[in-house]
Amino acid sequence: MLFADPLKPEHGLPRDTIISSGTGEFFQHFEDECFFLADGVPGTELADVASRLAIENALWAYKLVRQRQSYWLNRDLFVRRIFRSTNIALWQKHREDGYAAGLYASLLVCMFRGNNYWIGSTGSLASYLFRDGVLTVLAESDIDATGNVTKMVGRDRFGLVPAIANGPFKIGDTIFLASRSVVQSLSPDELKNILAGVGNTKELLEHVAAQFLSGTAVIIKRVKI
């Protein structure tokens, strides 16, 4: 049996593209295929180190796992594998000198294929879909009534299961990913008004993204070519 090469572009898709812009220290992406955000758990000793290593390991896992046919065809499984690899990488650091306090971080992965998105999330990071003037939460944050993060990468060796959301990503849709500090600084109506003003060029996205100064934020939009 012959399999399609997962590294080759798909054919027959609408003439559209994804444009994006991000701000903040703990954000990375691999082309327009996958976006990564991390946020060290507040109150932990090595929060910034945890954020950096979570991003690095998630990006590394994506580049490696995307070459395996079974994961390329099953995106839910693909997202979970990224979280499992990143979680183990952070968890085992507590055995090394200087990391005895542990590394704990929220992590969000947003993946695209064709006209669809997949999001995996643990911790306090937020994800929204803005479509036709309606703002929808994609993956619920893991925060209890007292504001504490209840699920994170790096805490337990096994058993981490990210929240998964997936669906169509249509022309004109905008996905907004952000750290908790950004979301707390805006009301839902304020965020809707900002996203409603996002244009159809990368330069306009960069102008909007620059408004989010309190943390990490990423705006992703599908537009006509």
C-alpha cells in the first residue's frame, strides 16, 4: 500500500492561506502548521525556565513526530504525543542539579491541516475562535475556584491528558491564543472588538498583536489569497 507523503502540500484546497502574528517571550511556531505557547505556573521557583523548556520540547516533538504516518493521519493522537513527550522531558529534569524544585508549565498546541484545526491544552492558557462576530472558547482552562492551576506539564510522570478541541477553520476565521495575564486584562467584549478589527494582511495582524503587552498572545487568521 502506498501512503501520501506527509511532508508534501495537499492538493485541491481552496486558494487561501494562514497568516499569524505573536507577541511575548514564550511563543514558537513551525511554519503555519503548528503553534506553541507556554506559561510557567505562577508561584513556582523556575517558572520562566519551565516555559522555555516546554516550548523547546514541544517544538522538537512536533518536528520529529510529524514524520510518522500513524500520527500524521490521527491528529488527536499527534497532539497527545506532543504533550506526553514534553511532560516527560520536564518531569525528569527534577533529577538534575539545579532543578530539584521541579519544572511546571501550562502548554497549548494549535495544529492545522487543510481547513481544520486541532488544539491541545493544559493549564491556564486560553484559546478562542472568532467567527462572524461570535467569540467561542475552544479548550477550557484548568483553573480551580481559587485561581490555582490544576493540570500542568512536568508535575506527574504519567497520566497527563490534555483538553482537545478540533473543528473547521474557515476563510475569515480568527483563532486567538493567549496567556492568562492577557485574558485577565480584557473583558470578552473588549477582546471581540479587538479581533473584529483584525485585517487580512500580516502587517495588520502585527499591529493588533502589539496591543497585548501583559503577556503572550498569538492571532491566527485564514484569509483568501
